[in-house]
Amino acid sequence: MIIFSAICILVFAVLYIKGREIDFPGKRKGIIGIFDTAAAQSLLIIETIKSRFLKNWREKTVKSSEGEISEKLSALNPGVNKEEAYYGYVIRKLSLSIMVFLAGTIVASLTGIASMTEGSGYREIKRDPAGGESKQLSFYAGTDEGDFLIDLTVFPREMSEKEIDELAGRAFEKIEKLIQGNNPALDHVTEDLNLKVFEEIKPFRIEWLSSDPDLISPVDGKVCEVKKDTAVTLTAIISYSGHRYEKNYDINLTRKNLSPEEKIADELTEGLKSAEREKAEDEVFVLPERIGDRNVTWSRRKDYTGFYLLAASIGIALLIYRMSDKDLKDKLEVRKRLLKKAYPEILQMLALYTGAGMTVRNAFIKIASSGQESVNPVYDEMLLTCREMKSGKSEEGAYSEFGNRCGLQEYIKVSAYLGQSLKRGGTDLKERLREEISGAQTERIQNCRKLTEEASTKLLLPMVMMLVVVMVMILLPAFSNMDI
């Protein structure tokens, strides 16, 4: 994984160095500009491969996709160059994907390096100083019978009496719950007890006594297998500043069937814990090479966090690249709704101005000028049309382009009416505009009803949830009073 990350970083550096000579519109500065440059070089390589080796596929599939996206970008940004807009858009989303992927790769590598520093073949574990934190570690114990996963708690160095006086505290009520470990209760014990509770009861010092050490070890709470239910008394003695307190816990051991692998793992665990407690005063605990009659080699449990992070970064980068097109589609849907919303208003103003004696051109320019402060895209399209007419484009052609850019049948129709009025002298324009206004108002009412129905449907689930909450609030006290 580290080699893969290094290769990715090297490839990114090469892309950036080679791409510095590429000049493209919309290039950003700073760190983001570096990723834009690498994305531009990557896109250049991809386009070269497609043109040389995937020519037929490119003509059938890619061209259609590029054309569709270019049309969407052109609709959202009237007047821009379609090719520049398309490649700028692809470079930006590719840049973001590369940024996410590279960041995930670096984090995954660092995680892998941290895991490797505690890899296989080591035996020394440095303890925390007196009063410090305990360490929860997992090992693979390699024996002739196989590898076994062993959990170990390495406690800090034992404190002197003076240190105990300085760090003392309180805790008795927690012991009964803590010593249960994975057992459901103390009267049904099949798993090892958790006697390592001194962290939770600082500054008290705790000692354990067992009425039968062969069944329950007072050192680490190791529970031996029994053939029938057996009662054992476990005594906890806590001391602080010369004072001693003790309490008895009645433990009922029940039978548990262990597999051969579980027995070996338990023997290794018990031997390892015993060795750890025997060397409690050492600053460095050395894992034993032999436990009982078995030779043991040690290695840390593998950590796959780095691989998970790498996979997640790749997935997120691909998702961002794919979701960018969906975001573009959503923007077009918003634009379409805004155009539909403004359509009746545009018709009414056209009918008003032309009816007052204005020419179609002057009416169109006045409407476009009145909407300069509006956020509706129809006014941007109208202003672009006005600029085209001022630059010398024919009036009829400008109106036709206006309808095509809007992309809605309503605007295509009204642009055709405006073009025809130039030829016919506007004799029937007023009548057609009145008909369009009537139809637009009817469609607007229908759209409002549709949106109302959709809102009611979306509110249905929250209303049902609120009803359930209210019913619970009403019925729960009633059932409580009835002792149900």
C-alpha cells in the first residue's frame, strides 16, 4: 500500500510538471491550481488515448455525452464558448476527484506506516510510568499448533507507597459490576472475571483473595472449567493510607465446553498474563519466548484501516466525478422551473407594450432591461438576444436563437410568433399573445395544484410520525396507571 501511494504521488507530480505548459480558461491559483494543472494533463492523455485507440467508441458514445453536457453548460451560461465550457467543467470535477483520491491515499499510507512500526518479530513493550495509563494490546501467538489471537493488558509500573499516597482516590461500588466481565451475572459465571479494575478505583489499591485459587485465579481472574456448578468466594481488599476494606463476592461457576483451540488460547493467555505480572516492576516487559511447553513467536494483529481508507477515498473520488453530472442536471431542472414561472409575465408585458404601440424590438429590449436585477435566467437570455441584434444579427434570427436557447416549447413558440410578426406586420400578434396568455395561466394553475399535491405527499410521513408520538404520550401514562 505504501508503494502504491508513493507511485500515485509520483504520477501526480509528473502530471503537474508536464501540465504547467497547458493554458486553459478558468485555471485557478494556489494549491487548487496545482490540481487543476494535473487534471488538465490527465484529460489531455485521456483524449489522446481515446482518439488513437478508441476512435469508433468515442464517435458513438463520447461525442454524444460531450454534446449533451455542452448543451447543458451553454444553457446555464448563455454566450460562453461550448468547447471551453465543457473542458473547463471536466477539468474542475476531475481536479476535485484527484484531490480526494490523493488525500485518501496519503492518509491510508500514514495509517499503514503507523501499523507497521508495531509489526511482527518484536518482544519489548515499554510500560507507562507509575500512575500512567494501561495499554490494551492484541497479539498473534505463533506455536507449533498454529497461530492464536491473544489479548493483553500491560499495566503501568507499580507505584511505591509514597506514590500511592499522592495518587489515592476512592471506589468500591463499581467493583461488583466490573468484575462480571462477559458474564451475565456473578451467579452464572463461565468466562474469565475482570479483576483488573484498579484504573477505575484510583487511588485505592486492590488485592484479591479466592477461596479456591485453582478455580478462580486471584491474579487475573482466570476461571477454570468445572464439571458441575461450584460456589467460590472472591474477596476484594482495597487499601489506602493504611486503611483496609474488604468485601466478599459469591461466585457460582457453571460448566463450559471449550474446543481444543480455545483451551490452547486460554493457556497462552494465562501464561502471558502471569509473565506480565511477574515483571510488573520492569519498565520494559519482554514477551516470553516459551509458555509452558510451547515455543511462541509474537506478531501484532494486522490493521487494515489503511486499506479501508484507500478504498473509501477511491469510492468517494469516483462518486464525486459521477455526481457532478447529476448536479448539472439538477441546475438545469431549476432553470427550467424558473423559465416556466416567468413565461406568463413575459407574455403579459409583450402584449402590453405592443398593444401600446411599441415595436416588437423595442418591447423586447424594454422587457430585457427591466429584468436586469432579477435572478431569472430568461432575462439573461433576452439581454444576450438584444446584444446580438445590436451587433448586426437579424431580428428574426435573434428571436429564433432566443427560443432555442431557452429550450422550452413555450418560448420556441412565442419566438416564432415574434419572427412572423416582422413579415406580416404584427396584424395577428396581439391575438396570438392573448391566446398564449390564457393557456399559460391555465398551465400555471395546474402546476400549482401539482406542487400542492406533492407537498401534501411529502408531509404525510412526518404527520404519521407525530401521530405515533402523540398516541404514545397519551397511552403510556394510561397503561402505567392500569399496571399493565
